[in-house]
Amino acid sequence: MQRILIAFICIMLAAVSAGFAETIALIDTEGKALGNLPCVSRGDESFVPLAMLARAGEWNLESSEGRHSVTSPTLNVELYLGRLFAKSGERVVQLRLPPEEWDGSLWIPLVNLTDLFPEIVEFQRGGKQISLKLPVKEQPKDTAAVQAAEPKAEKWELRTVIVDPGHGGKDPGAKGLNNLIEKEVTLDIARRLGSLLEKRGLTAALTRVSDHFVSLQDRTHFANQKKGDLFVSIHCNSARDPQIRGVEAYFLKPARTQRAIDAAMRENSVVKLENGDSKYQDLTQDNYILLTMATSQYMKDSETWASQVVRLTSSATGSDARGVDQAGFYVLMGASMPAVLVEVGYISNAEDARMLSSERGRQKTAEALLESILKMKLNLEGSAAR
């Protein structure tokens, strides 16, 4: 069953790459481009993410326990997860389909945008773009006042890194030589990395800070809630062949190699430990597309970062560089940021196990991950400034 599920994920990821997930252009009333909005079909209807729409329209969005409130200078709109009725100002609007939620983001029917946001959103069914009426900023009368009132363009900075120690609690992960247990090694390295990031003035948000179980979906949900700029999931590897050693890194994309398929199957197998019915087995084709859409726009950055992680970590620890690969890891799906999964070494190999048993080895691993993050910070901030 698990192999069938992994194969299905790969097919769905391939569907994303092939273009089944579309985007629709956002413009202001003067025709200026504001970006693109992901758009996914659900039967005959299409859904778009409310948070991205609110950001483009410069609206305030607050969400709590299934209630999502959007406030603009001229209108208040309230939507509810799973409910067909919404409130727009003093009006009640019946939606074509109830809003749905994926990884903490509410998706709403595209066809109902003008009903929900009259006068500030223009869209015609079948159209290729959405027009937003942005809030009007009051202009001072004289030039000096204009210059004084104009806010300086705020430079984007990478501030928050999500650090995900693999496994935990009832999920020990791999067990290796020297009595190494994966969940303990990953947590120690994650804590060291978090401390290093804080010393550099960055915010480190760990998906777990102690030995407790966290579902794969909850890790990604946490990353999006914390508005992370980067996501790194830390793991250790194991193999039947004790000679195999080295560092590997993965990003989210259809698997190309058997090694990648096996790695994804191994890390995804934790879903069997999650309570109740598996939320992964019930996912439909459209759900898989939605789960990968947020990540797909960061695919190139994720691949670049993964290459740096392998090069820097293998160099720092003296282990082999086993390269970068791609696969359908649940923990990376839906992360709205560049995301990588790193296997820092094989605890089934004597040399890697010796390195990961020592404080020095774990510290060097954390320092190498920090260096890769700082390089990504420099690259991403440079790209944002252009």
C-alpha cells in the first residue's frame, strides 16, 4: 500500500510539473501587474488562496478556528471553513462551493470573488486576470511634503528559519551503531543550529524542542504559520551496506532515481504512527496538486540550497558528498518557502556514526547548515533587491 501511495504522489507531482496547476494574473485598476495567483480546478469550479489575494490587495487578514476575516478600507468580509455562506459587509453571500483549507491557507471559489469583494475586485468567469482596486494613499499638497510622506521602500530580509528535527517521540527513526537513535541526533543538531542562527540575529523556529511526536503535516503547517523564509528538515540515514556513507539532500519534485524513491518511502512511513485515519491516504488528485503548488514556485531555490548543503556539510564533517536528489516527501509538501530535507550521514556506517556520536561532529554539521543558510540569505536578499 505504501509503495502504491508513493508512486501516486510521484504521478501527482509530475502533474504539477506538467502544468495542471494554473495561475491567474493579478493587476491593479491601472493595469499594473501585481503578480500571479495560483488557481486549481475542483470539478467545474476553481479555487484561489485567500491569503495571497489579501496580500496583493493590501487587505488585513485574520484567521482563528475556521473563521477568516478580511478587512479593507471600504469593506469587511467574513468566510468560514466548510460553510457555503459568507458575510460581505451587511450582505450574506452564498458560495458556489464551501472554502477549503490546505496547510493553514484558506482557498475560496474563484467565481465568487466579485460577490464577496464588490467594487474592489473585478473578474469575469473564464477571464485570464483579476483586477484589484488598491487603497488610495492620500497625497500631500507640496513636493516637500510628498517626499517626506513617501515611505522608503522596505528592503526584504530573510529573518525566520524553520528547523525541523526529524522523527521524535514514538517515532525513533533509524537506529545505528554506537547506540545512535536518529531522533536524538537530529534534535541535538537542530538545537545547535537554532542557537547559531539566534546568535546571527535570525529567528529559529524548531518544529519540536523535545522528544515528542509531531505529524509530518503539522510540521509544514507550523512552518507556514511562523511565516518561515527557509525550511530545513534534518535526518540521519541508514543502509544494509555498512560501507555506504555520506551526506544527501532532497527537494520536492517527482523522483528520478530508485534511491530517491526509497528515501521518500522511508521518511514518509511515519504516517503509520499517526493517530486516527490517515489524512494522507484520503488525499485526492487535486489535494496533491494544491499541496505542491506553494512549494513549486520555490523549487529552483530549494535545489540551489540543497547543493550548498551537501557541499558544505560533507566538507565540514569529512564525509562523502552523495549529491542532491528529488522526491515526494510529505514533510516538504505545502511549505511556502524554499525547503530541503538533509540526511547528514549514515549511522549504519562506522565513520559517519563516529562523527555523529561526537559533539564536535554534530557542531560541525550545525555550522555547515548555518553557512548554507547564510549563503541563501545573501542570494535571496540580493535577488529581492533587483
